[in-house]
Amino acid sequence: MNIYDLIILVIILCLFAMFWRFRAISEQVKVSLEQYCDKHNIQLISVARTNTRISSYRGKLDFHTEFSFDFSGNGEDSYQGKVFMIGLHTLKVDTPAYKIDGNFL
């Protein structure tokens, strides 16, 4: 095994670890959004990752991700919100004003 084989092996391992971390973050945001939607009596329609970057937070290097999600307050209309996460921790959930049974909330 020469140095090039070792470099390729390290790159493959890093890509695998990154994929595994993205899966864990995606699963956590789904759980967090389901809890948020249950708490606010809204229906979660879909979730998608829109932005990912790597940076330091409290001295730890991790992924800062932004997700957009579609939801409905009355089962007829669809609205789009955003979720901001650092690693597996949800920072904030932003939603626009949405209609529940004919009234805006």
C-alpha cells in the first residue's frame, strides 16, 4: 500500500462519515418537525435540505443545515417554513402566518 492508496482510503472514509452524519441530521429534523407540528396542530407535508455548510459552533466543528418544509394548517392550503439546525440540534423554526379553519394564526 502506497501513500496514494492511503489518501484514497481516507477520502472514501470521510465521504462515508459525511453521508452518515447527513442521514442522522435528516432523521433528527424529521422528528423535530413532527413534534413541532403536533404541538401547533399543523400537518407536515414534506421536508427538504436546502443549504449545508460546515463551521464551528461552541468550539465544535459541525454542519449548519437549513431545511425547508411544507405544511398545512387547515388541510387545504400549503405554506412553506424553514428549520435551522447545527448538528443534531434545532436552532429555530420559522413559519409564515397560516390559516387554521378560516382564521390566520
